[in-house]
Amino acid sequence: MKKIATLGLGKVGTLVGFLLTKKHKVTGIDKSKPHYDFDLPFDVVTGDVTDLSFMESVVEEHDAIVSALPYYLNKPIAQLAHQHGKHYFDLTEDVDTTHYIRELSKTATSVMAPQCGLAPGLIGIVGADLTKDFTKLRDIELRVGALPKYPNGLLAYSFTWSPAGVINEYINDAEAIQNSVRKMVPSLDSFEYINIEGKEFESFTTSGGLGTMCETYEGKVDTLNYKTIRYPGHGKLMRFLIQELILKDDKPMLTAILENAKPPVKEDVVYVYAVVEGWKEDKLFRNEYYRAFTPIEIGGIQWRAISWTTAASICAVIEMVDEGTLPNKGFIKQEEIDFKAFLDTDNGNYFK
């Protein structure tokens, strides 16, 4: 992969470009050149990603396409990458988009790798790693929260990444395994209490966080679920907006309301928590992973926790494909990525 195009130059897409320029020639694509108070170390081409003739020329000129776009823009871009035999990576949490890309991957001559962010993405890699030393599994429970470090208001939240993506996770049903049965369950449900280092949180079911893990672990576990971590009270207010006010039927209005009410903050924190229970020989054990990631400096610039954790996750996967530690064609399941090999990449090293 000598030449890589990064689509969408928000904070995540821009940092993806930064990280990839260490080993690749990167071109950033967006509707307009972003205005940052720092210089970009890669070329920027302005254009409309929904213009398929424009995007075809972009795909033809690059070895890999990395989409940091909202999920609903990814299908035609993945189709073009497949058509031209170019590697494709994205951050989507959308189940339908992932199914579409997986169908494409069956005849792909290149890598088709959606779901390379935090959840799905890193959390699946971590969860699978925790299962390795069990002789028999019982439960896999995965939790991620991207939150303001200093919350205020009843929602206690800020949209440090795509509001459309958050709303999509809150509205669509989630896949899970309950009582050994793979099923769809409602999002914004199954509330639980969490205490992390003396701080109180809630978590509840949201869509897409497991990626393909239910397929992988069906018949092997009694329980597998993913929940989003939030400050107490957030979930019930979102249920009120989405279900009681029926704003689930007007996503543009809901997005506009939330973007206006809860803009991004500089000081954020990303919590990653995974628990696996099972038997090692004849004894029951519990493996846990927990980290709280905060903003860090990369290239002399301070990056939010949600930005660098997401960007470093996808760039680590790209690095592994480029180095040959992951397959160079077909669909990549996140849970099949070795966590140690992930951490040993230049970009995975940020998580150590």
C-alpha cells in the first residue's frame, strides 16, 4: 500500500492521515479543505464523495481507501473499492452496511475491513484475547464509553464523534447471545450499574458494538453482549427523545437538536472494559481488561481521546495488512486479530 486515500477530514480522519504518512503517501478527501491551526502533512483534494465519477477517479489512483465518513456514505465507496481491487477500511458501526461489505468480500481480490474503530473494533480484539486461556467459556461482556471528562447537564454528554453514528446505535436493535441463543435485542435497554475507580456509570445495550462476534461465538457461550457506558440518567433521557417523542422517525431533527445542545469538548475520556468468564480445566475464572484513555499529543498536536483511539485502531489494522500479519484479501473479523500483534504495531503501541 504505497498510496492511501483518507475520506472525511474531521478530527479522526485527519489524524488517520497524520498516522499513515509515516509509511505511505496519503491524500485526504473532503468537500472543502479543513481549517486547522496546524499544517497537514498530506495533500488534500476537495470533492463530493457522493459523486461516483469523482470517487472512481480517487479509487483508481490509490492502493487503499480509508473511510472516516458517516456510515450511510460507505456502501457505494466500498463497492468501488471492490470493483477496482483496492483495499477498503472503515469505522462503521452500522450492521446493514457491514453485511453489504461482507457480501462484497466473498468475491474480493483485496481486503474489505469495516468496523475498525473502537466498538466494533478494538473491543472485539480485546474480548477475544481474554478468551484464549479458557477450556470452556461462559460469558463475554464488553463495554465502551466515550465521554466528556467533566460532564454537565442532565444528558451528561458531548458529541465528540458523529451524532448520526450515536443515534444509529441508539435506534437500531442489537445482536446478542442470551441463554446460548443468538438473537436481536432492543437498544437503550438492559440497563446496569457500573462503578469504575469510585465513579458511578450506567451502561445499556446499543447496536453494532459486537461486529461479527455473535457469529463467531455462537454455540460457545451462554452470554455475549455489548453495552455503551454513560453517566447515570443519560439513557432514560435518550429513550424519552427517541421513543416517547418519536424522534426516531425524524433523524435529521434529532441530530440537529443534539448537535446544538451538546457540542464537542476538548477534555474527554474513553473507557474500555471487557469481562470473560469460563472454566480453566475444572475451575471457574474471570478475566478482565480495563483502561481509561485520555487526550494525548501526537505530532506536537493534542488529540481528543476518542480521536486518537479510533484513528490508532484503524491504522494499526492497516499496518498489519501492509506487513502481512493479516490476510491481504477478503473480510477481516476484528475478533480474529491477535491483540499482542496489534499492540506491537507502531499505531497499536499508543494503547500500551
